[in-house]
Amino acid sequence: MEDGSITFIMTNLVLQIGIIIFVVRAGGYLVKKIGIPPVLGELLAGVVIGPYALGGIPLPGFSEGLFPLFSETLAVSPELYAFSTVASIILLFASGLETDLGLFLKYSVAGGVIGLSGALFSFVLGDLCAVFLLHHGFMHPVSLFFGILSTATSVGITARILSDKKKMDSPEGVTTLAAAVFDDVLGIVLLAIVLGIVTVMESSSGGSLDGKVIGLIALKAFGIWLGFTILGLVFSKQIAGFLKLFKHSYDFSIAALGIGLLLAGVFEKQGLAMIIGAYVTGLSISKTDIAAVIQERIHGLYEFFVPLFFCVMGMMVNVGEMLNMQVLVIGLIYTIVAVLAKVLGCGIPALSLGFNIKGAVRIGVGMVPRGEVALIIAGIGLSAGILNQQMFGITILMTLITTVLAAPL
């Protein structure tokens, strides 16, 4: 087989996916044994077998290693990255599907106030970290991405911790979960706005933006997200009715995921992120009578693809750059700021809503873990050329530490 031939590329891809499947299972299993969320093991597994570590070591038949470095901006092959993109869409589709809309609406006032406060507090402080530590302007794309990455609380990790500690039905637990959902939605909307701002800045050769232009970008991004969300929720029964035409549960479950992929593509075409379209699709179906069946039927796909996504994100981490003293120092400062932003940004409004100090601190601490959405956003920033390897390493370090901190807290 010649290098560059379709057969050569596909053979390598099949071998790589086979290796990833075994490695992520082992990594997830090992960290789960010590009480850490499996996502961390999957991410670290990717770091270990990635092109910047063991994956780049030459082997017989693999002159550049099993996972050769593709380019400076994209560490893995486009084919493997495409798999991880599909995985991120499945992840956010499932997140939308699992969102308890009733709980979300029931605690919408308290959760909304706390989530909004935590998101804005985190965004501003995260942005300012890039301003003072990386010497960029407040509206610079890198600063904006640091702001968003500081914003996104992991609903999945937060829910898992609350469930393990039997706090899911407590006032603090329910409010924290509702706030985390609001927080994630706001993070996704902010991502859409920032991507719009970056696009306009690039088209104007780095020119500055006035408040009116930023307002229009924000209005467009928020309008598209809100419009599709409202349409999805209003016509959710009709969507479910259409899917039921496929009769068999496996058929309509895959068709539902197909709608998620289609809407992901539509959102990307509109200048928003694919993951937003996937989340909106899942959220639209979440209150229908087929939501639980779809969750069950796509579980196998989820278990196959999603760990692969986290592993590929780990592969994109340049270990040498991440262990650079400057990256470690900035990463630790950024992490401390990210933790304090959630504890204060969510804890203070919780106090004003009637929670005692202990309850307010629990809510703030419950909002600390970042995870899947932060990793997706970091990956988008790296592949778009907005974040370099050092900046990507800083954001991964923050995500890793807050995820580890989440378990004992």
C-alpha cells in the first residue's frame, strides 16, 4: 500500500480506532476505581497515546508512529478528527435529550439567576485572565475564548456527583442542576456570539468592532438559537409523531439522531457551532414520550463515540508545551480564578435567594467542574487557529483540575 492511498488511510484509521477503543476503556476503568469521573481517564489516555507522546514513536511498519502528527494546527488526521466531531454532536444531542425540562422550568428563576450570574462572572474573569496573563485586549479572540471556557459547567459531572452523594432531590442539588443547565446554554450561546465576532474581525482584517456590530452579532446568534429552540419545543409532538412513522424504536431513534446531525450542519452554515444544533434537537425531543426510548437505543453509539471524542481531545495536547513552566503557572492561576468565579458568582446570588451560607457554598462548589462542553469549545478554538498549543494546554489543565476537584468536593 502506498502512503496517501485511500486504502492506506482507511487501514490506519481502522487500526487507530481499534487502539483507542481499548485504551479509553482501560483509562476510564482505572480512574473510576479511585473515584474520579471516567472522562478524565479517557482524556489522559489520549494524551499518552497521542502524536506528542507514545503515538509519535516510530515502529516497524509505522515510520512516523501509530498516531503521527498531521500538522501544527491539527495534531490528528482529518479522518480521525471527523469521527471526534460526530462524537461531539452525539454527546450534545444526548445532553439535550437528558435535560429535565420540567425541572429546568420549575427552578428556572433561582437556577436562571444563579446560572446567569455564574456565567457572566466566569466569562469576565476568564477574559481578564487572558488580558493580564497573555497581554491580549478584552475583545481579542483568545481572551473571548478564555472567557467562554471558564463559563461552561459540566452538567454531566455535576449530576453524577449529586447523584452519588444522594443530593439530587435536595434544594441545593436541584437548584445547582438547574443553574448548570442554564450555565451550559449560556456558554453555548456565548460561543455562537464569539464565533460571529471572530468571523467579522477576520473579514475586516482585524479591524475593531463597535457596540452596534457586537449587538447585532449577539442578536443574530441568540435569535437563531432561541428561534430554533422555541420551534422545537412548540412542535415537539409533531416531531415525535413524524419519527414514529418509522415504527420500530431503533429506526426512529437513529432518525432522531439524523435530525440532530442535519440541524448541526444548518447551525454551522449559519456561522454557529454544530454542537448548538445538536443540543437544540435533543432538548426539543426531551419532553416527548419517545425521549427515554431514544436515549436507550442510542446508548451503544454514545458509549462507542463519546469516549473516542475525549481521547482525541487528549491527543491534541502537546505534552511538552503543557509541561512548560509558563503554561503550568498561567494554567494554575487560570484554574484558581475559574474556581473562585463559580463559587462567588453562584454562591453570592444563592445567598440573596434565601440559602444559608453552607447551602450557597455547596451550590457554588457544585458549579466548579468543567468538562465536555469546555473540551469541545477548546477543540474548536484550536482547530480554528484561535488558540495555539500553549493556550490549548492551559485550558486543558484547567478542565482537568476542576474535574479532579469535583469528586472530593
